Amino acid sequence: MLITQLKSKETIESLAKGKTFIINCHGCKEVYFAEHEADTLQKELCEAKEVAQIVTTDYICNPDNLALQLKKHKDTIEACDTILVFSCGVGIQTVADMFTDKHVYSCCDTYPLPGFQGVTPLNVDCGQCGECYLNFTGGICPITACSKSLVNGQCGGAKNGMCEVDKDMECGWERIYRKLEKLDKLDTLKYEPKVRNYWNPNEEIEDKQ
Amino acid sequence: MRITELFDKGEFVVTAEVGPPKGVEIDHLIKDAHEYLKTRVHALNVTDNQSSVMRTGSLATCKVLKDEGLLPIFQITCRDRNRIALQSDVLSAALLGIENLLLLTGDYTTLGDHPQAKPVFDLDSVSLTHAVKRLEEGFDLAGNEVDGTPPKFAKGAVVSPCSDSVDVQLAKMEAKVKAGTEYFQTQGVYEPEKFFSFMEKAKQFGVPVQLGVIIPKNVGMCRYMNANVAGVHVPDDMIEELKKDKERTKSGDVGVELCAKIIKECKDHCDGVHIMSLGWENRIPEILDLAGVAPVK
Ligand code: SF4
Ligand code: SF4
């Protein structure tokens, strides 16, 4: 069971650059989604920003399903600069994987709750880190794509683009860098040092219950 | 003394690497340090469970070397300690008068002799540098005040100039400089051309860089590094040279000459040299002589 929390309104507003397409994923019983808050926030976004369309669908973590659901919006998406995704980390990564030439941003942070994880993802994974980094890393999850879950860039261990820990695995930070390079967005890597937060507030809620 | 003071004075800073033993017999290390290194290098890096192989601690070894009148550089990796232990060890270093740090992410646990161990990586080289800087400003990573006069260190880091993804490495280098890195030591260089073009790009950060060299002992070692060690590539002609004269290679002479040649070629392009001798400390004076690097005191 996962829980997704919306990022702050300021953060989400700052992400909605240019023509924006919004995708909500409500499908999965395993994820608690802040439906009502997202709805209110998106209404405000429509007034302040250039929102082309809002689509609410399900199981976007499945690439085939995602492609099917978005088929009729193909032209609208084509004309957009940015895609904002309100879903768990897996959903966002699946969208980012599908639209490699768009700026795909995550509007939620994903936390774990005890229980089992929902639909098993095929290509991407979310470690439910609670402070989604995808907006800094071109939609590739540094927690699961890097063996050391590094959040401040590549370690010295990559050889021929492969990871020092597993020579059959492409270095996650190499992928992140190449993706941002392709999007001409390498500047997003120039952030202040990030320190991870391992304190999960939801665990305390669970404890108290 | 902080080695940043030497860079500031415009010295060509020479350092070498020593690895604590697996055990507490350290006499041999001290003897070698006195015999071969004391008058030839400014400071000695002490590795932190290098290659994820468990050994005696870096900090304790630094203190022993300091008491022997040598200048140690305390290497700290993020592999084995969380942010509480790391910050605590940094303060302990200050308490013991260790003023030089080299801050690393660290090799993964499975590369060493305890592959079952829990890899920590709570921080990484960048956030650890940031944490040390915060301590110098009088605060810990959680924002709590540190009592008394804050410590002051020379904060070093590493970079890989011959990496096959040198642009990704340069991005990381920039992040390190931003976080507070004051000097760099590089991964072992065997390709001067690549080093020159790296230095061209690294210049913009305005931070001193020491060329890193690893003595190429023999063909087997070079082949091993080419296959397994990130950012290191020994070119074919160098391997050929090691192959040619088996007797001289066996005695180490060819490797020593090749190493000196790299330093000689690169020394005008950087601010110092860092020698990784992997047990061949006794050859360091010869290498520096051949490379035309004068004794330090
Ligand atoms: S950064 Fe990765 S682990 Fe963290 S919420 Fe996003 S997808 Fe999940
Ligand atoms: S080689 Fe790449 S994926 Fe592997 S630990 Fe280092 S940065 Fe992460």
C-alpha cells in the first residue's frame, strides 16, 4: 500500500511551464491518492496557467494501457511543452519513458504504507522515498535506477556506462545525464546538495493508530 | 597544517596513499613512511577500508602518523556510516588535530571481503562535503549548534578525468565545488591527452587539482584495471612496453619509468601529484626523481 501526497502548490505552479497537459491516475486500490486536493489545485492551475487538458485515468504504470488511454489525446499532448503527472512514482516514470521529448514532472511524493505494493511494474520502479526527485532527474528515479540510490550525481564507479555494482545494469546517473542532455535541461542538475529524509511521517501515524 | 595552505602558496603538492593493515601491526607502515615518504611528499592519504575490505581505521592510523611527525589526510567514505557517525568522526578528527579530509562516496559493499554487509550511503560525497562545511560554520546537518569554536579543514574530493563519461564526472565535480570542495585528487591517469582536455574544462571551477597516478606494476595488473576499474584505462602501447622487457618489468623498473613519464608530461597542467603505489612506497622517491619533482623539505 502506498500513499501519495501532493507537492506544495508553489512547487506545482512553478512546474506548469508553457502549455501543460495534466494526467491523474486513480485506478489502483493500492495507492491512496489525494483526489479532492488534487482536484481543487488543478482548478486553480487552470485559471493561473495554460492547461490544455486534464485526463483522469487508471493504471498508467502499465505502458500498453497508458498508450491506449492517451491515444485520443495524442495531438493535444504533441502541442504541449509540459506534462504534469499526479500519480505514484512508477506512473510518473512510465509517462516520462513514453514522452522522452517532453518535460514530464511529478506533482506527488510517494510514501510506503505497510502492506503489499500494487501492480507490479514492468520497466521502472519506485522506492517510495517520500520526496520524489523525478523533477530534477529527467523522470528517471535515482533511488531505484542507481545502486547506491545517490541523489547528488554519479559516483566514480561507472565503467562504459555500466554500474560498478552490476555490470549488466546501465548506470542510472549516466541515463539521467543523457536524458537531461537530450532535453537540453542539464541546468536542472545544478541544485544545492540534497540530503535524503529517511523519516517517514506516515509510519508515526500508523504507530498511533 | 591544512594542505590548502600549500596550494595557496603555489607549491606543487605531492601526496601518496597508504592503506592501514588488516590488523594492528602498523610498524611496517610507519617505517616505510619515514624511510621513503617523509622528505618526498607533503601529506599522506590514509584510505578508509579501501575497496570495501575491512581493515584498521583511517582515523586511528592518521593519528599515529601525525604523532610520527607526518601530515595525514583522513579519507572518509559514506559506505559504512550514517550521517550521525560521519559527523561525529569529523569532529573526532578535529579533536585529534587532523585537518585534512578527502570525502568520498565509497565503493559498493559487494566489491570487498564482506559482501553480506549493509551498504549505508545515507550521505554521498556531495552531501558529506556539505555536512563538513556546515560543521565549519558551527552547525550540524540537522541545524543544531556545535559548541565552541568550529573546526576548520582542507576539504578534498576525487574526480575521474579519463572516465568514459567525463562530462557526467565534470557535472559532479561542479556539484562538489559548490558544496565546498577545496582541492581534488584524480583517479589514476595513463592518458595525458585526456587529462589535458579535462583540465581545460576543470579550470573554470578555480580549484586546485592533483594528478593521480597508479604505478603500473605489470601487464596483469593493467589488464585487470582495464576490465574492472572505473575511469582507468592503460593504453595498449604501455602494456606492450611492459611486455617487452620481462626482466625489467619484473624488477618494476619499466612501471616506475612509465609512471614518472606521465607525471613529467602532466605536471605543468596541474597543481600537484597524488601517487597510489599499492605497496610500492619504496619506489616513490625514484619516480619523483625521474619526473623531476624535488624533495619537499
Ligand atoms: S524519486 Fe523514485 S523512489 Fe522517490 S517517489 Fe520518485 S519515483 Fe519513487
Ligand atoms: S555506477 Fe552509477 S548506478 Fe552504479 S552506484 Fe554509481 S552512480 Fe549509481
